[in-house]
Amino acid sequence: MNNIIKTAIFLLLVFAGFYSCKEGDRFEISSDDKTPPGVPVLDSVQPLPGGARLFYQLPADRDLASIEASFTATNGKLIKSAVSFLAPHLDVFGFGDTLSHTIQLYALDMAGNKSKSVDVTFFPLEPAYSKVVKTLTVKPAFSALVVDWKNDLQQNITVFVDFTYSDNGTKRSLSQVYSSIKLTERYFIDGLNPQETVNVKVSVEDLYGNKSEVIDMGELHMLSDEQLDKRKMTLPDPGFLMGGKYMSYGDCYGGKTKAILDGYIDYIPPLGTRDNFAVYNLPYILPGIGNINAQPWQIFIDLGDKYELSRIRTHQMWDLATAMSGTVTGTERGYFYLPGHNVATYNMYYWDGNDDATVGEWKLITQVRIPQPPIEMGTPDIIRQAIAGDEALMYPNNPTYTPPTRWFRYEPVTGFNYNPMGESVGGIAEITLYGRKASK
């Protein structure tokens, strides 16, 4: 080690020791310290949604610890906001309107002594809960309600949905409560009788007890549908040309194209099976056509008659390798909701043309994105969710039926890394369609 490095290290240690001593002096607390710190001097107030940002000058006390503000919230609780003396400003939230409000600003020292309070008066901007309730919608779907809202401020809010309905002549009242900080949310209230009307009321509350008025959404009439009979459906041969697209080949790695309509999902512990899914991640070359399994691969389904489609339920491939090993115990997650192999984003199309598929074109219904389960969800719940399947409406923003069609097309877009250019999507276990017979 040369002398320059030794000298630098020595100076660094000296400086660190000096700094530590000075900081120790600064934060040294005397048990008999009863002297409150000086009063912070308010510079300016910046209104925020449901609150304000306070800028101030610090008192000169050597043992200053924090700057705080307090007020009594709507729910009667004393709300305190505090920041270190090093922070450039203090944010205060919890106000339920845009009227004039006064809070108390003060300083605390290391011994817990509190300075005199300074009254700060301001007009907060519109709070999150009242902005959310203006965006909240409840729409009837298929034996279900769809609840949507936007939370532009991404503050913690709670949505209350109260609804009454008739259950075989008996009036019932139920409530659903949802908490979220997400920018957008969508929840489904399932299991409702499509033959009955449902009266819905909603309200929104924040963490501080501020609550919107109860809004009556009126009587909503559920839509009805039924699962289409898979026994009447057929799959065309690989290479079948329809609307400029080719039917792909799902018999790779022991998979079976026909498995997507066999009514069995890919999860049968303890041994599993290779017969309950279709796999498309091997090239399949047809003379004069080329690779019909190139991403994105295609699945065409002949419904057997004309239907108006309402929703879809898909099931993922579970675990090809583990299933064949004979070591499955029923607790393995397999490929469920993980990058590689399974479809996370897909497009749906209906055929706008004649029934024999010689004249017409594919019309996009919608694109579906299956979300990954949250980190806190354990493996057993993830498996249960995958076994139940992932359901999507044909028209999620305004639930209704597709135009009458004889053909349906399924097209993967991404796996669970959600990158359409960076992942090969392997296959799918089952497709189930819902709707109603088209009128002649």
C-alpha cells in the first residue's frame, strides 16, 4: 500500500470519527430537557387532492427531531403527519372536501418536547374517494355484475357495492367490499339469477372516514347464456386456410389438438397425462405453405351451428415434464401463470362470412390479458385458480353477444412475460365457449 492511499484512509477515519462525535453531540438527550424547540415558520402551502404540502423554515434548535402537523379527521380520529427535520416539506392528507381547513403545524425535539403550534389554513383539492365515485360503473353481464372504476391518484380507497335481488321469491340483500390503490379495477359479482333484476347501490370511502353519498345505480337486468356443446364442435385439419390464416398443428411433444375440446384439463395428480393439452412450439412444415406453427399459431373452431358468443374460459398447460416423471404429489405449480409455455395474452375473432368458410373475413372480438396471480398468493391457491380456469367476456367494457357466427378463432399473443416479441408460447389445455343459439 503506497503512502498516498495510507494518508487517504487515515484522513477518512479521522473525519468519520469527528462527524460521529458531532452527530452524537447533536442528538444527545438530556433527561431534564424541558425546553421546547422553536416554532417552524410557514413559507407556503401547495394544495393537494385531499390535503396539502407545507413548506417551512426550521427552528434553529440543535436537538430538533421532526416537523409535524395534526387535525381531527371525519371519523373523529386525530390524524398526525410527521417528517424528519431533513425533509424539505410535509404532506398532510385526510380531508374530504375542497372547503377551508385549518391544521396545526409544530416541531418536536429529541426529548419529545413540542413547540407552540402554528395554524395553517388552506383549501385542499378534490380528494381521491370523490374522484373515484364519479368513475364507478356497474353493468349487467352474464349472470353477473361488472364493477369498474378508475383511481387516478392511486390512493387507498374502499368501494362498497350493496345489492338486493330475489332468490326464488325470497328477497336477499348482500354487500361486497373492495379495497385498492390500483389505477384501474374490475371486479365480477357472479352467481346471479339471469331471470331476476338486481338493485345496486354504491359508495366509496377513504382511510380517514370520508365517504361519498350512496348512489343508486337502479335495477339491472342480467344477461343469460349457456355453455356451448363441445360435442357439436369440430377442428379443421392442420393447414386449413381461412381468411388468410392457416390452422396450426397441436400434436407436438405428445400433445393433441383435439384435447382443447375434450372437456378435461391438464391437472390429474399423482401421475398427470400428456393427452389433455395441445402443444404448438415445434415447427410444422406443409409443402407449399411453410411453417403453420409459426408464432402466433392459430386455432379455428367450427361451432357446428351459428351462435352469438358471450364469454370464454381457458385452461393452461400444467407441467409436461413433471407429469411424465411420475413424481407428482398434487402440490406442484408446474407452468401455471409462469413465463414460457402458457398463453397470457390472446386475441379472439369471429367469422363474418358464409358457413363453409370460403367467403368472408375474421373480425376481432377483443384482446384478453390474463394477469399473473399476486406474489402473496400461495401455490395451492394458484393451482385452484388455474383449475377453475380464466374467464373473459367477449366485450368486457360493455357485456353483450357477438354477431351470429359459425366459426371462432383463437390466437395467442404473449406468454406470461407479456412480451409479444420475446417469448415462444407453447400451448393450451382447454377452450370453453359460452353464448346462445343465433335466431334463424
